[in-house]
Amino acid sequence: MPKAMPTSAAGRAGRAYHARMDFSRLVRWIVIVGLIVFAWKVAVPWVKEKSGGSGAAVAQGDTSCAGAAERASETWGSGLGRFVNPPYDAAAWSSFQNDVESSISSAESSCSCSAKSCVTTREAMRELRGLVSEMGTALRAGSSPPSDVVQRQEAIDNKIANARALVQSGQ
């Protein structure tokens, strides 16, 4: 015999609570996806335009500290979209994370000088490494990615652009 649905006020309140929780989670994911799409479609091209060129030109011709940092940031930004919505492919994440970590390490080794531009770039790479780590922890735990991914990525890109400007001014 099928179980009858509770008709008590407590039963109705419990169903309403779970519906609100599901709706809240759905809204949160929609906002996160919207922010990432915004960053991908608007913020990344804007930063590339302000930094004076396309990512392809940076990747091919610039072996400087800031160029290596830009490549690391672009590696992160170009692959992040695959890990926005569950289910997450653990093997794909691991490969992606290794690629990003390798790019970050390359940038850090290119930025060993004591000039202000190198210090700024190393700070940006430290922040990017932290962001990658937090994202990996969230994905492995099956929880939501950090809600401020887009803002943090923008701050990292701004530091890299600032480092490039410092290089151009001789600092």
C-alpha cells in the first residue's frame, strides 16, 4: 500500500523547505554560470584589448615574465568552462589542473627578479595557484565552485596587466 503524503502542517512545511532549498541551489548555479559566461564573453576580451593584443600574439612572441603569467592565466581561463557544472570528470580536471600548475610554475620561474613587475606577477601567480587549489578542492568534494571565481580572475588579470605596464615603464 502506498504511503500517504502527510497532511499535517509540519509535513507541508518540510516539503516547502526542501523546494526552497532546491530553488536556492538552482539560482546560485545560474548566477555562477552567468558570471563565468560574462567573464568569458566580455571581461576576457576587454582585458586582452586593454593589454594590447590577442592571446595568440602573447603566446607566440613573449617569453617575458608578464607574458608567461598571461599564458598561465589564459590556460586557466580557456579550460575553466568545462568544470562549471556537475558531473565533473575527475581525470579531465586532473589533467587540466596539471597544465595550469605547469604554466604557473613556468611563469614563476620567469619572474625571479626583484623588479616591481616581477613581484607583482609573482603575486598574481600565487593568487591564481590559490584559485586553482580552491576549485580543485570544491570539485573533489562535489560542492559548488567558489562563488567569486570571476572577480578573482579579473583581479589576477589586472595584476598581470599592471606588471606589463611596469615593465614598459622600466620598473
